[in-house]
Amino acid sequence: MLAVPSRQAEWRTTVVTLANITHRDPDILSGSLVFVGTRVPVRSLFDYLEGGESIDEFLHQFPSVSRDAAIAVLDAAYEIVAADANIA
């Protein structure tokens, strides 16, 4: 399980696991990865950003997703990319 730092004021001491932020359930959107407590697919966040929308617009359209949850998912994606990057 990947743990990412929270973006709160104490982000260096607070750790959030993605298990508290995202989950899959076969009864919710056919098992798509969603934000916990919502029916909002995590993929939607990336689709909005890829389409040129801001994170604020995503959060406006999906108010059940917290800013902290969206940022934690983006941070986790960054950590995966960074861990896989070649060192020059």
C-alpha cells in the first residue's frame, strides 16, 4: 500500500494511505476505482486535468470529493512516476 503525505499544515508528520481515499467495489460502477464515500471515479480527476480543466473545476463538479483526497491521488501518481523515472 502506498502512503502519501497529506497537504495539510502538518504534511510532514501526517500520512494518508490511499486505502482511506480510494476503493473498488463490484457493486459501485462495476468495480471502477472511486473516491471513498462517493461514486466518483478516480479516472474522472485525470480526465478533467487532461482536458485542460483545473482541479477547482473538478471539485466544483464533484463536491463529494475533498480537495485533500484529490491532491493525495495526484501525489500518489507523482510518486509512482518519480519512482519509475530513470536517473540521468
